[in-house]
Amino acid sequence: MSQQIKDGESLALVLRLMPNMLNENNDQHNPDTERRIEVDQSNYSVIVNERVIVKWLNVPLPEPHPGVRILTHLDEVGYREAPKLLSVETRNGLVYALINEYLVGAVDGWDWCVNDLQRELFGIIEPRFLQTAAQLGEMCARLHVSLATPSALIRSPITQIPISFERSRCQGVFDQAVNSATGSAAIILQKYEGDIRRVLSALDDIGDVTAIAVHGDLHVGQFLRTDQDLYITDFDGDPIGSLETCLLPRPAVVDVASLMQSIDHVGRVVIRREPTKRTTIESMLSKACDAMLATYCQTLRTAGKIDLFDERLLRTLRVAQELHEIAYASTLLPEWIYVPEQSLPALFEQGVG
């Protein structure tokens, strides 16, 4: 059952778990405040005193919670490109809420990246979409290097797993997409069914692959931009996946494919806003994805971790990501469906699929 969060409950939680942090606000001139984050989210997030974010899980989850586990590990190995996890509310072995550092003025990538591209098209800002894509690739690589670094919590972060697990997951998202899609999305799936099955079957001849803990839902919206820096957020994993999947080590390419496709999605959003710029935007998207991938690989190579990247999986996982987007939009966010309806065919038209 979904949690029903009352006004004042987030403030009360922070006062109970972190009283010292809010003491300075407890006076008549600087009263305590709550402010809900009004964007599409799987959970319910509230900013308290403009200092911390309380993220209430829509459905409380049993420990270990994947986001808590990964953020604890990252903090221990010195990773500093994620908002700091400050406290966790657990009750009877269930995680109800996470309290994270609030980054003042932070904007998520579905705003800043989309707006940057739109302004770039009209000469309002200097061209930087390719540079941004490369920066995201570099950050993704640094995240993976940190996730591949041993900690007291994850002592052996790099392992080998059979590809059969990922193959089953890809087939699962295909089935979810087919079973949930309607209208034009269903027509597109039917048109490309043979191509999709061919691409998914490419995993059948691969044996064991290198795996680490991954973000599991890495897209441009997870990159928060402040006046000074970029940060990666929301380590809870796939919003339509199982908790067990979120806790398992997986190929790093899972995040790479997701991020690459989200760069394409930025372009699809801008095309909808500016349809006369379609040709220009589409010519930029594959270049941006290439820039992201090249910088990702170079950063891994410099860190001595290039073995984390298994190029054999990339094509299949990019297609699977669009199937995931169709399933997600069909079940949770119908207004998003136009994006994978464009991005999935584009993969096959570009020869990626």
C-alpha cells in the first residue's frame, strides 16, 4: 500500500532523526518550512528548511535498500558527485524514507539539458550539446570506477555473472512493452518485432560477463546542475523493476545504454517543441551519443578499468532501454510515450539495432 504522507510529517521526521541540523532554524525569525518537489517521481519528496530532502518511498521496501547500499559504499570510497545520504527512516526492517543533502538551486537534466539544446538551436548560447554529452559520459565512468572500488560494505565489487540474467531481463521488458502498449506504440512494436527479437537474441551466444553494482536508472534527469557543478542522484534503481534486480551486480553497460538513449530523448523532447528543427537536431543526436561513449571509455581507460565496458552488449541494451521506456510510459507516464515511439525506430534506421 502506498504511504499517505501528511503535512508536517517530513519536518517532524527530520527534527527527530537530525535535530542538530535544524536547530538554527528553530526561531521566530526563521521558521521551519516544507516544500514538495513538484515533478514526476516514483516517490514523494519534500524539501525541509531548504537544507535536506526527505524522499518517502511510495511503498516501503525491506532492507537492504539499493539506494542506501550504493550511497553508503560511494561515501566510503570517497565519491563526491552525489548528494550525501544523511539519514534513513526504518521501521520493523522496512525502509520508509531517505534524507539526503539538498543542493540549493539544483535543476535536473530534463530541464537544464533540454533548455540548453533549445537555446543552442537559436543561437542564444554557445554550442555545447556535444560537450555536455561528453561530460555526462565522463561522470558515468567516474561513478563506475567508484562502484568498482572495494569498500567495507562491498568487499568484492567486480564479479562475473552469466549473461542469461540480462537476456531474461531484456525479454521481460519486451513482454512488458508488448502487453502494455496501445495505439501507435503497439503498431511500432509489431512493425519491428522481428528486428527486436534478432537484437535480443545476440546475447544468446555470450557467456559470463563482468558486473558491478550499477545505478540502474541512469538518464539525464538524474544529473542535477547547480551554479558550480553536476551531481548524480536517485540510486533506487529501475522504477518498474524488482527489488532483487536492483540489488544484483549487472554489466556497467546497463547504465551506458540508458544514458545514451536519454541523450537521444533530450533531442526528441526538443523536436516536439521545435518541429522545424528536426533535421538539425537529429543530425546532432548520434554525434552526441558517440561523444558520450568515447569520453566514457577514455575515462575508464585512464583509470585502468576499461574491462568494465563490454561493447558486445551495448546494441542490445540500447534497444532494450527503448522497450523499457515504452513499458514505463504505457503503465506510469502516458505523456512520455511519444519519445520511445521516435527513439526505437531511429535505432533501427541508424543501423544501431
